[in-house]
Amino acid sequence: MIKFLDLQKINAQYAAELKQAAADVIDSGWYLQGERVKQFEANLANYIGVKHTIGVANGLDALRLILKAYIEMGIMREGDEVIVPANTYIASILAITDNRLKPVLVEPDINTCNLDISLIEQHITARTRAIMVVHLYGQICWSEKLELIAKRYNLKIIEDNAQAIGAIWNGKRSGTLGDAAGNSFYPGKNLGALGDAGAVTTKDDQLAEIVRTLGNYGSKQKYVNEYQGLNSRLDEIQAAFLDVKLKYLDAENQRRHEIAQYYCANIHHPEIILPNSQNSSLFTVIPSEAKGYFSLTHVWHIFIIRTSNREKLQTYLTENGIQTLIHYPIPPHKQGAYKEWNNLSFPNTEQIHNEVLSLPISPVMEMEEVKKVISLVNSFL
């Protein structure tokens, strides 16, 4: 079986360093809010090119804390609106409703599966305070038009950067483009911990201070609580693991890029729609300052194809030893968590969720495995 994502094999590459990192943390006797977290935060900030990185418990909390901080800053209040793509993982929306803000769902571009920026302006009202862009599947969702809209209406832009760490737009990495970004280091992400972990990145000094305080029970000084906060802190041991793996992120993203390019060049099935295959920018590489590595406009966290025969194709691939997944089978507005939206219609979103199938892609895939996937997809009847 060709696994969708072989996490054991990915982490085995760095096993000696990871075990040493774990031993160092154990021997230190300090397991929360220590030097390993500070070191990782500084290294990630330097890698992304942002002033502040605040380690938190997971990617959902990163988004929750950004919005909660804006409420504490008086920039938002209960009932205010946040524009968000209808086509996203539910965490993007949970962060909004958890803060008693109102998500305003906007359709994606059917070709990119990302938020259709041309539709944003018609959804702006007097209560709109922010736009949450999701860099879905690892492809940056950004444009100069987006920046102009935010400036014109005095809106914050929050990046859901859970799937796109390392990607670049116009010389800047995702996670630095907006006012703040939520990052996830769930084990299956391009930069994955060995458990749950996340971070907020921002250039805003005040926001950074409040996010850090909120994530520590609303406290900067022990037993003195300024806000009604959360317990959302990055563990020392996960920070140590992430610091090891951060060194290899560009190389791993480059390998994902190579596999995606090979898929797009060699999958020729007439009923298969490739990911925005007419957009050459998906395969644009920009030399980075790190010797020999490249920063990509798309880091291929997930390689999706679309077909109206998804279930049959998935069954066929499974029977032939190829593991695939569906990202995602049910759109947020059809989930039981949001019953009040179940009768809404978002045709592009629903089409994407009914057609997408994710093929295996990871930095440890062998070319023979990639070729087998391509051969089987092309031979599907």
C-alpha cells in the first residue's frame, strides 16, 4: 500500500535529532514556557520574516486568540462580521463563532478552490471588521485587489496559514502578508509536530502581547489575570521537535513541488481536473537565501484532483494499493454544527466537496510510487 502520508517515514529521517531534542527537554526539568519555546519562536519568526511569533496549543487556538485579542483591543465586538471562504476546513469558522462573531461565507474560485477575491466587496457591510483568507491546500490566496479592499474599508486581514507554511507571494512568505496569521503544526502538516501545536505570527506589537497573555490564562504575571484568557501554550518538547524539523522545511517543500509538477505533467485522464493546471504560477520557484533551496508560491500540502466519479476512482485506487483521502467531504454549511446554514446554497463549494480527491504527496515518496499513482489514475475506466 502506498500511504497517503507516511508520517513514520518522514520523522524517521530525523529520528536521532528528535530523540536528542526530547532528551534535552527531559533533562532540563523545564517543560512549559522555557527556552526551547523561545528559541523556536525566534527561529520561526526569522524564517517567515515576521516580527512576532507566539507559540500556542494548536492551529484553531491560534485563530481563536487572534480574534479574541482584537475584541480585547476594541477593534471587534460581539456580532461583528468576518468574511471567510465557504470552502474551508471547519476550524476557520469555529474560531469566528467561538468569539461570538458572525462568519460571512463567500464562494471560492472553482479553479483555485480558494476564496474568490472578486466576490468579497459585495459582502461587506457596516459590521464587517475582517477578512479571513485561507491558503487552502498550500496555495496562497492573495492579491493586490485584496489589499486595496482591506484598506478601503479599514478591515483586518487574518491568514489561516495552517496549510501553507513556506509559501511565498511577491517575495513575502505566507504568515506575514496580513495583519496576523494562525499557523498549525498538526503532525500531518508540512511542518508537523509529534502532537498538537500552533503559532500566531504578526507584526503588530500590541496584538502579539495580548495574544501571548490571553493564551496564558489572561496573565502576564503569575496569579494576576488581566483578561478572561485560555490555557493555550506550546509545549517545550513540541517546540524542540519543531525546531529540528524547521531546518528541513524548504527542502521538503521543494520535494513536494517536484512531485506535484510530475503529477500535473503526466496525469492525462480526460475526466480528471488537475489543480488549477492552467496557472503556471503554481510551479514558479523563487531562489531563497538558504543555499540550494527554493521558496514556492504553492507548497502542495495537499494535491487534489477533481472528478465526478470520485467514489469509483477512490475505490479503484484503494483496491490497487493507493491510499487517498477526501479534503473535505462535507462543507461547513452542511455540518450539524451549523444547522442554521444547512439550507443555504453555495454551488461552487458543494461541487468542490463532491468532487475532490487527494492523492498521496509527501517528501518521502519514491518516484516509482509517484509513477504508479499516475499509471493507475490514467488507466481508470
